Amino acid sequence: MSFKRTPSHQKYVNKKRIIQCIQECSPISRAEIAVKLQLSKPTVSQAVDELIQEKWVFEKGIGVSSSQGGRRPIQLFFNEKAAYIIGVDIGGTKVKIVLSDLSGNILADTSFSTNTYLNSGLLKQMAIETERLIAKNQIAKERILGMGVGIPGITQTASGLVIEAPSLGWVQYPFIAEAKRYFDFPIFLDNDVNAAALGEQWLGNAQNKRNLLFIAVGTGIGSGIILNNQLYRGASSAAGEMGYMVTDKEDIKREFKPIFHRYGYLESVAGGKSIGGHFTREVLKDPHHFLFERAKSSELSGGGCFFGSKKRRHGSYGHHK
């Protein structure tokens, strides 16, 4: 049976293409959209009128007239404040929640310790913190378009199942089914590094790149892969799990113990927690080190290794390659 596009479906497709065009190319006129998308001017005009009425798009100012003269076109802009997005990064150390507009601008954020709530209501605490974030920024809940969640493990995006996340102790965990008990808006789930790779391609250093390898060193080590402009997941949704690579076969023959149960070799010896452990032991060898007293009472974090003195550098650590 062949699929036939109905007029209503075609109208939806055109409208989607038009709003994407305005988002990517604004300011832009109706005539320019028609040429760019090869659509008729009446089709574009009708769709734009609807988008303005729905507040996804707004008109502002006047453009420059053509070389032939004539009336100067009205410019169209994407309304990035028409709705808002919640982003959540569940890490082995902390859970970070951000509120952003539709252009990815982060308006506010909050975080809490993963271990504090992992065994006593992680999703409930996520809901509490999210409610506070929305209320503090005086945004109506119906303007929250949805929530995206990054998980440090193997996930099935379609079913919302976490197949395995060792740092969280989750195996075959029905994340989205559980999360729906606390959140009213749509929830989307993916591996955290996959989400980071998509973010780099959208707004980061990989804009306009069709092929990308993103490597993240956090509590564990992982990578996100984009090939020919498509996120590559692999047959079992585990593509990019480079933390399981063995880089020293002699070492693993000895009494190798992973940082977390079922963690891979590479992330156990070179991940953030392992780096923090090595750093702590080195600091304890030098009583004059400015972190010596702190190292005596608790293990230092891996982030501290990037700072050679009390004067901290600004900027990111550069996880992408």
C-alpha cells in the first residue's frame, strides 16, 4: 500500500519547514522563504500568518528593497521565548537541571548531589528542583514544551528504557515510565554524551559539521558519534561506549577493580574519579601543597587536576575532538 499525503499533512510539513527556515535564517521575508523552500507565495503567506497568530513568529521592522525598488519587505523573526525547554544531565556525581529558551540560551540552572537521592527518590527531587526553577523564573507550566534527559549509560530512546547505567546502579530501568509519575510534559531520554554531541553540532564548535566524534571525560568516559549528519547509535544502542576499551592488557590481568560495578577498564583508570584518586595520592606526598589539608579529609575531584595553583583558569576543559 502506497502512502498518500493528504492536504492537511502537506500543510503541516510546509509549516514545519517554514518555521525551521525562519529560525535558521531570520530576519527573512515571506518572498525569500518562498524562493528558499521553493513554495508558492500564497502557501508561505498563509503559514506565516498562522505562525504569527500562534506566537511562534513575529514581524519586526522593514527590510531593504530590491535593486528594482518597490515596497520594502517586512522581516520575520523566530520567537525564541514562545516556549521553554528543561534539560537534565544525570551524572554519577551530580544532577544538573537547566531552563532554556527555544534557541538554546540557558536562562537558569540548579543542581544537587546524585548520591544523596539515588536510593531515596532521585526523580522526586528532580521534580521538586524543576518546579522551583520554573516558579522562580515566573514561567507558566503550559509554556514548558518538554524535558530532555541525558543518562550516563546505554539507553533505548524510543521505549525510554535505561538498559544499563553502572554509576547509577540502573539495569533495565523504565526511566520515562517512572518519570511520568512526576512530570506532566513530554520527556525525551538519551545517552548523555549523545546529547552533548548533538548540542555541539547545534550550538557549539561542530556547527555545520556532518561528521563528529565527541569525547567526554566525567565520572566515566564516553563518546558520541555523528556520521553523515545522523547520530550513530549502533545495533545495540551502545556505539561510542569507549570506556570499555582495554589500553593495558598486562594491568587488567592483575587484580583490576572497576571504579563502579560493571564499569569499563579505560574509564576506571582514566575517568574523573580515577584521576581524582591519583591526584589525591600525589597531593598527600607534598605537605606544602595548598590542597594538602583537604586531601587528608576527603578525596579530591578530578577537576582539581587541571589547576596547578590557586589561580584558576577560566573556560571549558575542551571535551570535544
